[in-house]
Amino acid sequence: MGGLRVKLMVVAAAVVVVLGVAAAPTLAASQRPVCPGPAATGNANCNALVVTDRKGTPQVTPGPAGYGPAQFRGAYGLPSSAPAGQTIAIVDAYDDPNIASDLNTYSSQFGLPLCNSANPCFKKVNQSGASSPLPKANSGWALEIALDVEIAHATCPNCKILLVEASSNSLSNLAAGVKTAAKLGATEISNSYGGSEFSSELSETYAAPYNQPGVAVTVSSGDNGYGSFGFPAALSSVITVGGTTLTLGAGNTYGGETAWSGAGSGCSLYATAPSWQSFLTACGGKRGTADVAADADPNTGAAVYDSVRYQGRSGWFRVGGTSLSSPLVAGIYALAGGLPAGTSGASGLYGHLGDGTVLHDVTSGSNGSCSTLMCTGGAGYDGPTGVGTPLGIGAF
């Protein structure tokens, strides 16, 4: 009987892999940073975490074993398409040479539109906006790119996707990539990376590219818990996206969320609080993060296809971190038609604070130890999850 039970469990697991429908795991999975840090001063690391085996080797499965488009759209109550004219830009460092074909492998698996000559929904450029020369390849950032591009497409299948590859992971090159994305007409720009805060972060060189009125610029809050969010997440011109552990109900419905233990949050060292955070006394007049949140826990992470060999492996990975939540939220802004002209940052979100008809209020979970709301999920605003998580597109 015991042998039969084991066989049935193996068969059930195989069905989950083939269908790409993963319920929240019951046991915590091992994980590792895709871009190990800390980053050198003036540089950024990607904010992705990949699920590993017990030896620390990234797990690869024959089919998707994490959440896919149906899970994210079902849990967050999202429509299947956006108004015409939405372009989600993904800004990352280095090159993923296989991303166009990998995106179509992902799309074929989940029944999403293919990006090809008949449907030119994907474009890749360097940080200057040219199709060549592209940066050198980097396997860690390639996995990050695969996560970002595939999740953006999963969230908004009819959006165009513009991948801007910075020459390196320097904050100045990444900022140049953001400027290029806006110049090329992006309506949303997702940034799944960050470095430490620094005294000149508010200068024209570093901060100005992220201030794009009418463009939803999302930034991941980081994966190291309370007090570790860094730059550019500290800027008030961006929408800083924290992380949760998302569980599903029957039929890919919303089952609940808690603040993810790794979600970055805290108070900026240099950026002052914008007017829409005037209530946030916990930060003493400084900018607080995050603003909003979505799934980031690798245990409830996304299925990602990457054929660039990472740590000697390629195929279907399960990836989380706030690198997942940033493109997911960027896609939701696209589904909502983007930011109104002339507006920037997360100001619109705070107008819905406490509105349970358009936001899930995440009231449990913690990402560290502190004496304020900046490290613990609670009613209304809290650091790890901001104003909450998407419940449809009404808050966006």
C-alpha cells in the first residue's frame, strides 16, 4: 500500500508539471539569489530567487511547475487584455541571446499569442535604443530577463514588450536604459533590480530617468527583508513593488496572501516623503517603501522558461523574488490603460488605501524586526506590502 501511495504521489506531481498548475507548496523550497550580491557601490543586482534542490543546484523540470498566466490572472481578478497602445518596457543588464525564442516557447506552453513577423509584439534594443551591438551575455541576468519578459506577457498578452538591455549592471547604465525606454514610447517600465542607496542618488544623472510623468515606472523592493530596499526603489517618482506569499483557492481563485519574509521595505536615507505619504510618521518625513505588492515568494513563484544555461542547467525553472512582482504590477498598469497623463509615481494608489473593492489588504506576515508598521503586514498601509495587492485593475 505504501508503494502504491508513493507512485500515486509521483503521478500527481507529474500532472502538475505538465499542466503548469501549481498549488502553493506545503513545504518551503530551497532557493538562491540569481544574481549573488552584495553589488559593488554604484552597481545593481537583479532581485530574482530561483528554487534549488537540497544541494543548492537550480531545479529544472520537464514542464512548468510554478504559477502561470491562469494563476496570476485568476488570483488577482485580471482581464485578459489591455486597451490598445500599451507597451511594457523591461530594463535589465546584459544580454539574453535566446529571449525571443524562449518567450515563444513560454507562450506556446500557455496558449498565449506568439511574437513573430505577423504579430511583432517583442523588440530588443541596447541602452541607446539600437538593435546592435547588444551587450555581452550573462547567464544570471538572462534568467532575470526571461522572468521579466515572460511575466509581462503572461499578465498582458496583447501588450507590446520592449526589452532594453543595459551594457552592464552599473546604476548609470541602467538609468540610461530607463531613459531610452521612455523615449521609445513605453507606457510602463519595469525594473527588477537594485543597489544600495548613496548620497548622490537624487542627482540628475541617477534620479531624472526614473521620473517619467504618464509612465508607470515599477521597481522591485528587493529580496533581503526590512531595511534593505535601496535604489532606485527609494525614489518617490517610481512605484515600488513589495512581495507576498500568494496562495490559490479552487479554480485559481484568490486564496489569500501574507507579507513575504524577503520583501524589501523601510525608510529612505535621502529621499523625502512625497505628499501622498504625509500620513507615514514611521519614516520621520522620509520616503517609505513599498507602495504596492504582488506575489514574490519563490515557494509560490512563477514558471519561467530559459534556454540559456544557468549554473549548468536550462529549461523550466521556478523563480520568485520581487523581480516577479515588479513586471506583474507593470502588466496590471497596462491592463488598466496606464497612468493618466501628467501623473507619476504611486500617488494614485494611495487614493485607494483601505478600499477593499480594488485592493487586497495584506494583514499578516513579517519581513524582519522593527517597532513600526514598516516590517509587518497590518490593516491599511504597511512596509512590506504598501497599500495592498491587486483586486482587479480599479486601483491602477
